[in-house]
Amino acid sequence: MMSILEKMGAGLLIAAWLVWGTNILGNMLVAPKTAGVDKLLFAETKTAAAPAAAPAAATAAPQDFKTLLVAAKADDGAKVFRKCASCHAPEKGAKHKVGPGLWDVVGRTSGAAAGFNYSGAMAKHAKEWTFESLDGFLKSPKDAVPGNKMTFAGVPDAVERAAVIAYLRTLSDQPKPLP
């Protein structure tokens, strides 16, 4: 007969496998937009005279974050947020999931959502979630706050990150003004 500690250990192991598997499944079902796919599809629909202009567009300098954020559409960000919804609730007053609820996250102190058990690293981080800090965190959570528990690898595409942040901005009774 299994002791209570063995049962608890087995339960924790199964729960960890479920969280890990759900994360992998979620990332497979909602694949990130790959950089360059839009350009490829766009290039295939152009006429024969257009390829000369394509290299100039490809070598153009990337836009800065503030420009991307101002141009971002919250509706596009809501679509990208589907990757996050398995772990984070966007609704006002929603219970925390694996990750903290994200209602009114822009302007909130990191590691400070009431009732959520943060990792030591995130609790110590304790910095304001500005548009810029959210961009850095969403790009690579492990690099932005080393030692945090978030297993999500990040959103490598700057346009997608700006769209998600534009969406997160709308999750508030009083959205913060854009920079």
C-alpha cells in the first residue's frame, strides 16, 4: 500500500506532466507566426517587375518598439494572446490559473498580483510592467527575469509582441496612454 507521501509525490508528478504537456500542446495548436512568411506570400502574388523592390524592403531597418506599439492592433494581439490563455486569465476578477491573471497588468508591479504564488525570482524583481518591460519579458521571460517559473519560451516576433502588449493595455478600466 502506498504511503500518503508517495501518493502526494505521484500526484505532483502527474500535475507537472499535465502542465508541461498542456504547454507543449498549446504551442503546437497556436503556432507563432514565423518571420518572413508574410513576405514570401506577398512576393508570390507580385508581378514580375516587383522582385527588384523586395530586397530593399527586406534590408530596411526594423522599426523601434514605440512605433510598432502605436501601430499595433489590439484585435491582432488578442489572437496572439491565445497562446497565453491556457495559463493566464485576461478577464476582470478572474481567478488565477497556472500564471497570474492579467487584468490591469500594464502599470502593475511585477510579482504583485494579489493571491498568486510567484517564484522567488519574480517576487524579487518587483518592477513596474511598463510597455517596454513587457516587451523585454515577452521576448524572453527567462532572460528578462532569470529564475522565474514561466515555461513559455517567448514571442520572438516584435510585431506580435507589440500587438499582444496593445491587447494587454485594453485589459483595464483605465488603459494607460501609449508612449
